[in-house]
Amino acid sequence: MEKRDYYEILGVSKTSTPEELKNAYKKLALKWHPDKFSSAGEQEKKEAEEKFKEINEAYSVLSDAEKRKQYDQFGHDAFRQGGMGGGGFGDINIDDIFASVFGGRGFGGFGGFGGFGGGRQEQGNYAEPGDDLSYPIEITLEEAAFGVDKTIRYRRKVKCPVCGGTGGDPSSPPKTCTKCGGTGRIRTVQRTIFGQFAQDVECDQCHGSGKIYEKKCENCGGSGVKVENTEIVRHIPAGIQSGKRLRVREMGEAGEHGGPYGDLYIFIRVKKHKIFERIENDIYCPVPISFAVAALGGEVEVPVLNGTKNVKIPPGTQSGKKFKLRGEGISPEGTSITGDEIIEVIVETPVELNEEQKKKLKEFDASLNAKNYKKESLKEKIKNFFS
């Protein structure tokens, strides 16, 4: 069966940073750890184990700079000969992966690798981090070019202001957790296909605090979170492209029972401009000119992103001629390079002529010959063709 793309498995792009890879892996690993499916049917357990293995395999490659480089260049073929063992774990050390991602804590309340070996599980639910939130925002081309501060208003779960996220009634003094003895940590031993592992993990009963509240907080019902309106001001950097995603750390939702905050992702959409079109870092703009200016030359005022600019039109300019205004485009995000503005002149044909104007135009047209055109006119081409 064709192996899935590692980036697709983790739900990230090929330009993702190591931190983004780590966060994506962490959430998926928590979601698909087999211990969470201990009460599920055999088919679901098997699917969870396969999914979990797939996630770890993807992260083991993409989190290693050298392996990621090889994968980006050769895909799965980079590991078919000896590397990953044709799709197995090969030299993957899952314990090392967990230690690096979860700070040596294993899988919190999930009991390390219990889903694989049926090891004993001394703890239950893990205080999972809060959900990430997305917020679409629409900006103008000018705002995208020069940057802008935007006020963002949304609703999210935050830590309860009464209990501070503990979920306990502040008026009721907490007691020492009997499960962990007040340390906030418990030790687990797991038998797995990789051997026996012992890990110190966060106590699921007190969620790492070492304390237990006998009475729930009335304000949040013991969850430790409340929904409230949030308002932040975020700077949209100059040069940003439509479709770009901005990350605001810890401005997502709070996790229940003291779990950490998720992140807020702002998705940028640049509105279609009335006259400008962005092509990479250049700006394209059609500019109408009269027949007289095209023939005799002159100076016309053209729009630029921050105002207007006068441009000289040489005599004999043809419709469709393009001129470049250097430095009037957009600077790519985070650089000092600036694109250009490309203007294309469009010669306008006069309409609704009166009789006097028509007469003069006919006389003028009759006075022209081949020398009056830079190139052989279509009129002359047709004439020569039939002759």
C-alpha cells in the first residue's frame, strides 16, 4: 500500500518550523495514543495503534534536519534501503521522541506506551492543552503592502478568574493529593514491544498541582475555564501575501483543569483591488491615455500604492506599451527588496463624435501614409496581400 506523505500525516506544510512540527505531533500523539482506546473495540484499538505508529514515524523523520532534507528530495525512497526498514520503525526510538516533545514527562496521564503491550496503567485522564482557534481577516492591498494594526475580537475559553483554572472552590482549602503524595508526579511501568519502561508522569488526579479541592468552583463548575470575549491588537506585517497564516501563541482556548492554552491562527485574505493587481512583488496597473497623448507624447498622472506619480509618455506610444516604475511595488515580508509597478497604457478610442470632429478625423486619416507608422500597419498588410 502506498505510504502517506509525512507532512500530510502531521497536518503541516513543507515550510513548517520545527516548533510547528512539534506542536502538531504532540496533539496528534495525545489524540491517538492507544491507551485512550482501552475500552474500545478490537478494530478501533488496532486502528489507533496503526495511526499512532504512523504519526511517530512521520515525526521521527521530519524532526531530524538531515532526514527531513533527504525526505524532501527523495520522498519515501530515501529510507527504503536500510533507513526506515521499508515502512517500520527502524531506528526510531519512541522513548526519545516522547522525552524531547513532552519534556521527559512521557505521555502525562496516558501511561507511556501501554497501548502496545498491555502494561499496567496507574493513572487516567491527561489535562490536555486547549484547542487552537482560527480567525479569518480581510485586508486591503494597501494594508498588505505597508502593514497595519488590526483589532481582533473573538470568544474563547479562558482560565476561570475565580479559581485561576484549578477548578476548586477558593474558599475551601486544598488537601494533599493522596495519589501522588503531593508531588504532582506518579511513576508508571510499562511492558512494550520495545522493552520495559518506567516513567514519572503528571498525576491525573491533581493534574500536577499536588493538591485536591474537595469542593468545585461554582463559577466554572469545576472545569477551570469560562467563555469570555477577547480583544487583541495584532500587527499585520508589510508585504504579507493572501493566504498567509499568522500565529499568536497562547491566545487560543484554555485547557480544562489547568491545561495550557492553545494558539490563535489568523488567516489573511487580501481584497481584490479596483485597479491594481499584485503579481508576486510587482503591481500591475492599466492606464488609459488619449489618442493625442499617444501620438504626440505627454505627461500623465498614474496611481501608485501611496498616491500618484507623473509619467512621461513618448510620442508614438502604442496601446499595450508597458512602463516600469521602479520601487513602487511591494517589499516581500521581512526583506528590504522592493518590487516595481508595471503600467500598461491603453489608448482610448473617442466616441460620440459630432460632424465637425468626424470630418477633421477623416481628413487627418487621409493625410497619413506608411511613414507615419512605426511598423507596417494592418491596413498596409492587407493591401499588400491582395496586390
